[in-house]
Amino acid sequence: MTAAGTTDTAHETVYGGVDSHKDTIHVAVVTDQGSHVTDTEFPTTTAGFAAAVAFLNAHGIVAAVGLEGTSSYGLGFTRAARHAGLTVVEVNRPDRAERRRIGKSDPIDAYAAARAVLSGRAAAAPKDDTVSGIRALHNAARSAIKARTATLNQIGHILITAPDSIRAKYRALHGKAQTDALARLRPTGDQLHTAVLTALKSLARRVQALTTEHNALTAALDAAVTQENPGLRAAYGVGPDTGAQLLITAGGNPDRLRTEASLAALCGAAPVPASSGKTNRHRLSRGGDRAANAALYRITLVRMASDGRTRDYVARQTEAGRTKKEIIRLLKRAIAREVFRCLTTAVAVPAIADLRPARQAKNITLTAAAHHFNVWPAVISCIERGTRRDDTLANAYRDWLTAA
């Protein structure tokens, strides 16, 4: 007790909880016994974040701060709190049963976040900022391809109802040939023909611009993913988009992933126990990050189509009586294990910079090299550029070039 008879809180252990929004954050403080101390609101500005950190420190020794939205609305406060030396814990929103029971408001959510940290129910470390640039590039590339798809659909819809002369001429073309032909149009004719041709030309040029934009963003994304984690990018079947998605899901700080099973669960690739009584079984997980699950699925399809080891595995499992869906689930779980190793340890990527100069020095064409190994020339090109990893083929290719 102080001389005035009030409790001295300078050395008490307290826990913080934050409910984040676009323009404000609501901060609550609870004791280590779970009792409410106080709460207040701050703006989402640099000064507001500093005031919120000072507010927490003024009520005792802050053991940890629970925060909803550490990678979205709460990212600014997360940075400020970490810079001030506070431990930030990512908190999921309360479940529906609790929300129906106690209601919802900013103070209620902030206190719930603080109690979640105190009880240990929330213990996940938030993602750091190292993948923020990859997330921005990934979102921009995804939006460009979505806009391009929407524009192509518009072209198709217009051609369905276009005059017969226009429809017969351009519906026979497909893909890039159709887009290039429409972009070169010079609208003439009556009012209807001019209007339709003008619309088609505008949409086709939009497709060309979005394609160029997407290609540039993909190249930048590829460079960023390769720099962040070359081992992951070099894994068979992992491209710029899937590699970026897995990095975004896992975060740049792999220490938050304790085991490979936790990553599989995070990606929705781990079977969930569904046993009861004498029944002992597992069911498909429908939780986790569905975008990461989709990335694992695309990697699986690439390996099933072109990776020799995976094709042999699929053949063995098919002979054992497993369905294609079951085999894909098994492969996604195995790929999640491999991805975890790439995320948490430094995976050595064999050097390939010597392959192209060695081939060019001996005047060997890509076609000749591909013919020797019975693969497409694009496969040899990808091996030389490092965009596709196949250590067995790369080593055999190097030996062949040396002996040639």
C-alpha cells in the first residue's frame, strides 16, 4: 500500500487485450487474476499507438498483449508494441456460443482478448513483417488475373449477342489470337457494328494491359519469393504463386510453427479425429487456410503429372485400392511435411549457374539436350534458369555436358 492508502500497481503483472478497427483500437487491461482494471480507445495513428503502449505500461508490468487482427487492422499496433518490447499474442475472435452469451462490443472483445492470453487459450505468435512485401505483390498479381478473367468473360458475352458477321469472324478465334485480332480493330459500319467493335477493341486492349501487368508482377513476386526462401521456391512444383501463398500463410518467422503437424493443420491438410465410442476414424479437415490448401493441391497436381517419384507413388496407392481423392489427400499431407522443412531450415539448393554457359560453349541447342533426355526443351530451360528443381536431371545434364 502507498502512503495514501491506495494499491501500488507499478509492480503488478497485468495482461492487455486489443480490439482493432480501421480508425480506432480499444485497449483493455486485466490483472493476473482476470479482474478488469480499465479500458479506453485510441486512434490508429503513430501517436495513438504510442499512447496505447504507455497506457498499458502505466498499469503494471505487461506480461503479454492479446490482439485480434495482427496482420490486418492491428498490424500498426503490433509493430509499435513489439518495438516497445511487449509480447504480442495473436487472438482469434470469440466463438459464437460465447458471443451469444455475453454479447459484443469493443470493450467486451478487448477484455476477451486479454483473458484469452491470460488463460493460455491464445498463444500464437503473430507474423512478422518480412512477408508483407510478398503479400502485397501476391494480392496485386491475383487481382490482375481476376480482372483479366472478368474482361475475357465480357468479350465472350458480347460475342454471343454480336451481329452475325462479327460473331462468325471472331468466335472462331481463341485465346491470344482472338485478343490480338480484336485489339487491332478499326470500328466501322452502322451504329450497332461500330458500338460493338469499339467495345470489343477496348476490352481486348484491357486484356493485353492486364496480361503485361500480371507478367511483371509475377516476375517481381518470383524474385521476392526466391530471395526470401530459395529452398521452398526450388521445391518441385512450387511456383511463384504457390510459394508466395505458403510464405504468407506461415509468416516470415518460422518459429511460430512448432511442428510439421501444426503447419499441416494450418493448411487444412491434417485429418481431424472423429471417433466416438467403438468408432475410431478420422475425417477430412475443412478448416485452416483454404488458400494454402489450394496451393498444396496445385503442387500435388503438378507432381502427379510430371514428377516420376510421385507418379510411381500414385501407381502403388492405386493398386492398393485407394481412390484418387484419397491419394491427393495423402500427397498434400506429405508436401506439407516437405514445406515445413523448407520453411524452418535452410535447404541447400544445388548451383545451376554453370549449366547454360557450358551448353552454349559447346554449341548445343536446347532441343538437342531435351532430345537426349527425352523431355521438352522448356524443361531444360527451366533447369538452367533455376525456376524448376530436379536435382537428378540437373546432375545428369551436367555430366552429359562435361562428356559432350
